[in-house]
Amino acid sequence: MGMKRKPKAMVLLLLGLMLAFSATGCSSGNNAGNNGKDNAGGATNAAEATKAPADPAASAVSADEPGWKSDTSPITFDWYLNFAWFPNKWGVDPTSQYVTKKTGVNINFIVPAGNENEKLNTLIASGKLPDFITLGFWEDAIKKMIEGELVLPLNKLAEEYDPYFFKVSDADKLGWYTQPDGNVYGYPNSSSSPADYKKYGDNYVSNQTFVVRKDIYEAIGSPDMRTPEGFLNALKMAKEKYPEINGQPIIPLGLHEFTENGNDSLEGYIQNFLNIPWEKDGKVYDRETDPEYVRWMKTLRQANQDGLLAKDIFIDKRAQMEEKIAQGRYFAMLYQRTDFASQLGTIFQKNPEQTYIAIDGPANTKLDPPALNGPSIAGWTVTLISKDVKDKARAIKFLSYLNSEEGNKDLYLGEKGVSYDTIDGKDQFLPEAFDLMNKDRSAFDKKYGSSFTFWMLQNTNITDQWAPKSVEPFKQLEDWTRGKTKNTSEFQQIDPTGNSPEGIIATKLKNLRGKTLPKLLMASSDAEFDKLWSDYLAKKEKEGQATFDAYRQTKYEENKKKLGM
């Protein structure tokens, strides 16, 4: 590891200089709609100035003008989204139709029918990928695609075909995603840098919530659920008072789905609720070894022994959960609020008393408030361009458009007069569009397609200026997270991925956790839990936990440098 560090720092410095150079002349940060100002003699891109363009299409490139405007002839890109739950098609709604009419770009989404990783691994193994690929920033597949040379460096594409990309992309985010070879292969959505935190941080909310069904919670006396005793007692009272919801058994507690790699609710979520530190004395902390975590895992084991964890939660995928949430069958959920926003809106329309509200959930022994994940520089998804892309120039130009303020506005507000208009001097959603968005999100997606129905390159720091004030039932959940969010950027992407020796260890550790979590909850006694737990810790050591920890520590220290901490 020690050997590699110098060249990487050099490369980052060079990239920084190039970016600074290509960004000159636009520091006023005005939006992409530059009224087509003539920029003859403006700062040209460094790479462009030093070499003749490789092909005629590149001759018209400019660092100050949106490249997509140079060619708006029809083209269709295949775009793979690694999310089986993604329900929408491009071209059905006015927003995507408007973008196609404007840019000439039509999109054919490819979405896996079942297990995402199987589908993606099959595509990678075939060596041929769709034009664009969007997947979670944490996925192993990213490293496999880069190492297999299946994706193109965005910086090289931008230099050759669309230097405007550097103007509408964030230098910090490009720096963050720069690989050891000095190239950037993916750009994130929903990403916030430390600079963004300084500028917008007061508005940041978290997705992580502990929610209860309002009417049931109030009927059992709105108990405090922060302690193991209070938590178990509330689940018990809810089940006794409401054994059935509309003729179906109540599900006292809902969690994110169990996968081969674990369960989000039982990892980062609950650890954040318990305010477990990410590092101790400058060393990255293995948070699941914390006594507070073990105490709550034992509480959940007790819940299962007391018949308070339904079988459903061990097998249901997100689609089944959504159906059961819509039926109001969960009493409590440790869950991501945006994942059930659509169901929440529907419930609220039918009966506001049956809505879900966020409350103070599981807490540590000191009853500290939770420390929830706010937006991080890593973002949520990254988008890559395949080496097999049917038109390199059009692809990078379209990516620049999506990254720009103009592209964000188009996909957020939609077409003027259709889903938004200038009302009281402010560009905002038309009342009827906003109303449908809150009542029936999936109908809204088809009727309007705005408000990031297509979120692949969403940048909420840009779109916040047009965001309507949240309304109920969403407002209460959002507001509950305010002031509880932390910037954890330096701990993002420190886990090894891919086929490197450390990456293989990481996969084994994740699989081990995936197998262990359900067993811990299903243990018949605390003694059996203790035995499973000590076996688990021993297996972690055997699989290479020490090597894994050392890798994370190095990455964490590199991240701190990258972020200037």
C-alpha cells in the first residue's frame, strides 16, 4: 500500500489543476442557461488546447457551452438500473418526453427482474454492458467493471467531447471518485461534499427513521420505546390490543429486508440510533462489537422468543413490505422513510389517524439522541458509461446535461406549464401536480414524471431552491431527523470491494453476517445467543477481520486527506 500513495497524490493534484483550469471564467456559478453567450477567446480546456481533436465531432467542443446542444438528432441509449423495484419507463410521462424532445435522447431502461447482483454479474461476465449503468456506490461490481476495462473514464470522454462536463460537475466529487489510475469512472447522485455541508447543512435531513402507526401507538398510551424494556413492552401491548389488522395478523416490527449480506436496519441504522461512534482514538471502530449493539440484538432475540417478530420479516423483499405497509400491518418499523413515502401518502389520504409517525426509537444506555447519516460525498448511486456505448460524444454530453442546473431543473420541475410554472415570482410545482405527488406518487410518476421520477443524477443541493415545503404526513418524519444528522463522508467507501484479496475477505465477512443475523434473532435463549455471538466473532477473525480492519483504516486516513480534514 505504501508504494502507491505518492503517484496517486500527484495525479489528484494534476486533476485538481486541470479542473481549476477548466472551471476558470465561470466562478460566478450562474446556471447552465447562459443565454448562449459568445465565448470566443474564453478559457478553453487544457487538453483541447494542446492537441488537435481526434475526430470531427470533437471540433465544436467548448468548456462554456452545453455540448448536448450541438447534436439533438434522435438516439436511444440503453440504461441499466441495478434496482429491481424501479417501476418507471422513459417516454410515458411529459417530463421524459420533454427531455427527449429537447436533447434528442431517448432511454430504454433495463431493470433486473429478480436478484440484482446475479443480473449484473451476468452482464459483467458477458463483457458487454448497456450504454449507461447506475448502481449503489457500495457495490462490488463497480471495481469489477473498472478492473475489467468495461467502462470508460468520464474525464477522458469530457476532455475529448465535452469539457463542459467539468463546469457542471463538482471538483470535490470528481476528486473523491478518482481511482488510483487517475481517472474517474462514475459520478454520484444525492451527494454532498463538506463544502455543501457548510452551505446547506442546516437543511439536511436523514432517511433513517423509527416509526410507529399513530393510532395504535396512542391507543397503548404512547409509551417510551428508547429502552429495551419499553420497546418490548410496546410491541407486546400493540400485539395484544390489535392481534389482527383488517383480518390479517399484525406485524409488530418491520425491518429492511434480510439479504445474503445482512440487514440495513440491524447494521448501520440501529448503530446510528444507539449513537455508536464510527471511530475511537483515530481508529475506525468495528461498531457491531459495541456492548450497546449487543444489548439491543439480545432485545430483538427476546422479542422473537416472545412471539413479537413475525416470520414475514425474515423472508419479505421490498415489494412485499410495501404491500403490507399500505395495509397498515406494521406497528413499528426501523426503516428508511423515503422507501415507503408512496404508501404513506396513500394511507394518509384514506385515514390520517393510521399514518406512521417518527418517534425516538432504540437508544443507548445514556439515552443519547441518535446520530443519523446525513447526505455524504459518496452519494447514493453512481452512473458509469460502458466501453460499448453507441455514441461516446452524445453519452458524455447527456451526462453533463443531467449534471447541470438545467438538467436538474428539467427532471425536477418538468416542463413549464405542465407540472410547474412561475407562480408569485417563483418557479414551483402547479398545485394540482403537487397534490397528486403527495396523494399518489406512482400515479404522479406516470402523469407528470417530474420531481425526480428519474433520479439517476439528482442533485438536491441544486433543486432545493424549487423544493416545495414538505406537507404531512412526510413533514413530521423529515422534521424528526433535523438536527440529528451527521456528515460521515470520511467513513464512506472504506470497505474493500472487488476481487482483491481484501475484497474477497469483505465478501466473506458480509456473507457471514448475512447468515448470522437471522440466527441470532432466532436463538432460543440468551445463552444460545452468547454462543452464536462468540462463534461469530471467532469466525470473523478466521476470515481475515484484521486485514479488513487495516484496509479500512488506510482508506479512512486517505479519505480524511482527500476531504482536507
